[in-house]
Amino acid sequence: MRVRARRRALWKHALLVTASLLMLYPLLWMLASAFKPEHLIFSDLSLWPAEWKWTNFSQGWNGLSASFTQFYLNSFLVAGLSVAGNLMACSLAAFAFARLEFPLKRLWFVLMLGTLMLPYHVTLIPQYVLFLKLDWVGTFLPLVVPKFLAVDAFFIFLMVQFFRGIPRELDEAAMMDGCGPWRIYWKILLPLSTPVLATAAIFSFIWAYDDFFGPLVYLNDVHRYTVPLALRTFVDDTGRSDWGPLFAMSVLSLVPLFAIFLFCQRFLIQGIAMSGLKR
Amino acid sequence: MTAAVSDSTIRLAPPARARRLRARIDTRLAGYLFLLPWLVGFFCLTLGPTLSSLYLSFTDFNLLQSPRWIGVQNYVRMFFADPRFWGAVKVTLVYVALSVPAKLLFALGVAMLLDKGIRGLTVYRALFYLPSLLGASVAIAVLWRQIFSADGVVNGVLALFGYTGPSWISTPSTAIYTLVLLSAWQFGSPMIIFLAGLRQIPQDLYEAASMDGASKWRQFRRITLPLLAPVIFFNVVLQTIDAFKAFTSAFIISGGTGGPIDSTLFYTLYLYEEGFGNFRMGYASAMAWVLLIAIAASTAAAFLTSKYWVFYEDDGKR
């Protein structure tokens, strides 16, 4: 019996290891190809470059009319501001929904939930026209300002759920001591909510860093390009002779996501398991 | 606690009562102050644009001239005179119908293998999840473009078995399947949701069933599936909505065209092309509304049919 159980476990592990290797093979192959010279990328299936070509990276980094230094700065600026905006605006709204009483609260809450279902294509064109009138097209503002207006309602919902789990006695005690809503929000709820704030921050960063559609629509000057947009230009501009540098830059573009994977996995897994956050 | 507070309200001296009233007005005002950023965003960036795109969908609008009212012409053209629209609908439906079940089957299968205290669970979970985290990025689409090209990795592997494969991404009949595969490859996040769901199923149910001699398959059919139904439902709805909205990978792999010969022209790609390539913004708005209605209808259908196959554990109590 024990032997059978062990053999079964062994089979299971063999299956899982094979499956995960198969799944990871494309990623590892891309990593290896980033270091290969051109003629090896297309003929060589191995995960260890037979020849190392480090210049893929320097060629790729400066392969477009602006350098990837600029693209990364742009990406991090957009992603950083998105994180800040989402955390501020969504936590303010969530606090109002979870803790304050005011007229029409239920109506606003239902409408907020309704926006979760709305595909962004529906607002796309009028928003574009609006941003065009404001003369914001071509800048980062259309990518960032909506975050400061809590348009990513999913985070509001997530935070409301979390705030509701914090005992109300804490606010009531603070209120007795003369704390207003602002201080309750700032001094009591926020410090107790670091897990949900971290989750929201991580997912906003990933979404903003990885976003392709927004930058595609709103950015038109190479010097303002974010990393995904730059990669796409790379694909268009280069013939197939440039796969080495292209893979080198592709691999580098995944580094921030991979770092999150390594260091914040707990939040990623929890965010997905508890609320179905996209990723 | 609340009772004590309301008791004392009666006995409050007038100045205190006035203060209390002011405090109440303050919290009402505070409520709106806290909600202000969201309210501005809701009216200016969500509700306003939604209504305005409904209006634009009945106009001819190219961004340069102001919108011209043309009634339902956009919709008429879409449904009766635009074969590319129907092509895009077909491509999208095929993609949804293939990628969602494929992804969820992988997710459920691997989750079942990982359940029940297998050693190294966290490592496996992380490895299977990784493609899901990275998969939506442009870099992975670039990779896919190479892997499935004429002299890419897939054909390299096939050549080992003496088979010469075509260029999968530039053959119209196969291009869409490379995208389905890319989506199925990202089964990690529904897998995590399934794992969380499986953990909720009490182990003693399985023990009791196997004591009674129920086979593994029977246990799966009679215990796992029914108890997991709400989670499956959740995943189906989530993934379906997502699949309708797929854009980036098709855009990169087809070089922004939806080609070869429109075989990967996803609905969103066509919408983008009409709106921002051809500047038919009225038409694109109409397409956006049709998409909204399609998503709303399929979600509603899922919820309506769910009562026949999704049973919640607390149903008995109601």
C-alpha cells in the first residue's frame, strides 16, 4: 500500500515536472536567445548559447531613435503615478463607502459596481476626444490622470471589502476622542490596511507597466514611448535580421514583472485567489 | 453599544445636541469630500463618455468635422454591409469558444494534481503561474511570433521528427490557433482560483466516499464538480469577458493588421482600426456599444443558466 502510494506520488511529480518544463521552455529559450548571435537563434533549440553575443543588449538598448533609458524612465513614471493615483483616489472612495453615511450612498455604490462591467472600449472614443480638446494627447496625462479619479473601480471594491473587516470599535473609540473622518482614515484605517494597499499597488503597477493599448492610442512621440510601445516599434522597424537585440530588449522588459514575481508572490497569489484580480 | 449611545442622545444638553447635529452634517459633507475624486471620474470619464459614445454611434464622425447625425446607418452598415465586421465577430467567437475551455481545463487539471498536500506545491504553483503573469506583455507576443514562424522553434522541433511545418502565424487557417495556445498557456491565474476553491471542499467527504467504494471518477463527478461549481462559474465569466476584449497579442503577432487575410482580426482590433486608423469614430463607437451589449448579454445568460448547474452551499438555508 505504501509502496503503491509512493509510486503514484512519483508519477505525479514526473508529470508535473515535465509539464512545467514544457511550459517554461519558451521563456527559457527566449532568455538564451537574447545572448545568441543571429545565425543561432533560428537554428538552435538549446537553452545554452553555444556562442555568447553580449552586444545584443547594447545594440537593442540604442536600437531606436531614443534609447531604452528613456523608455524605462517613461514606463516607470507612468506606472509610479498610476500606483500613487490608484492608492489615493480608490482608498478615499472606499473609506467613504465603508465607513461614512451620506445621502445616495447606495446609489453611488451600485453605480460604482456597474462600472466594473463596462468594457473600456465604450468610453474610449469620447475620452480620446476629451483629452484631445484638453490638448493632452501625446502626453502621459491621459494615462495617469484617470487613476487619480479612481477610474479603476476594482480597487475601490477590493478596499471596501477590506475596510469592512476592520472592527468599527476602533473608529468609534477614535471618534470619542474627537477624531474627524480624515484622521480616522489617515491614522487608523490606512495603517491597518497595508495588505490590501500592497495588493492594489502591485496590480496597478503591473497593469500600468504592461499596458499596451493606452500608450498605443495616446503616445505619438518616440521620446515619450513606454517600454511595450518601444518593443512594438522595434518589431515593425527591424527586418528579421535583428532578432537578437529584439529578444534582448524583450527579456529586459520582463525584468520588473519577474522581480515582482520573486519578491511579492504572496500578494499576487492572494489577490488572484481572493478576488480574481486579472493576471 | 449603539443602544447606549442613542439612550444618551435624549439626555444631551442643547449645546451638545447642536454639536452632534453639526457632526452629522460634517460626516455627510465628509462622505462627499472623500468620494469627490471618484465622482469627478465617474461623471467626466465614465458616465459622460458612455452616453456620448452612444450618441456618436448614431453619427458620422471623423474627429475633424463635428459629428453628423445619420440615424442607425452605422448599425445597418455593420450588420448588413460589412463582411469584415462579421469576420471579426467570427474570429472573436472562435477565440472565445476555444481559448476559454482550453485554459480552464488546463487550470482545473493542474489544480487537481496540485491539491491534497503534494510536496513542493508552492514551487509548482509559482512555475505554472509565471506564464500567466508575463503572458499578456508585448515581449511574449514577440516571442510567439518567432516561435511559430516558418523557421521558428516549433518547426525546429517538428523537423526532428522529419516534418516540415508551415509558418503557423502567416497561414490563415492556423494563425488563430497560435493565439488560442498563447491564451491557454496562461492558465496560471484560474488555476490559483481553482486551488483556493478545492481547498474549501471538506476532505472527509472524499474519505466517506472512498469507504463506500466510490471510484475516483465518481468522486470527481459527485463531489468535486458540484462543490466547485461556483468557482468554475466565476472563472468562466471572468475569462469569457477577458477573451472578448483580447487585443495586444493579436495586434503584435499580426503586425497590427489582424492578418493574414483577417484571420486574426479580433473585434477589438477592428474597432481600433476603424476608430484610429480610418477615423470612423462614429462607426467605432457603434462597434463598442455592440461589444458592450454582447458582453452584458453573455454575462446575463451565464447568470440565468447558472441556477441549473451552480449550487451554492447555503442554498438550503434560504
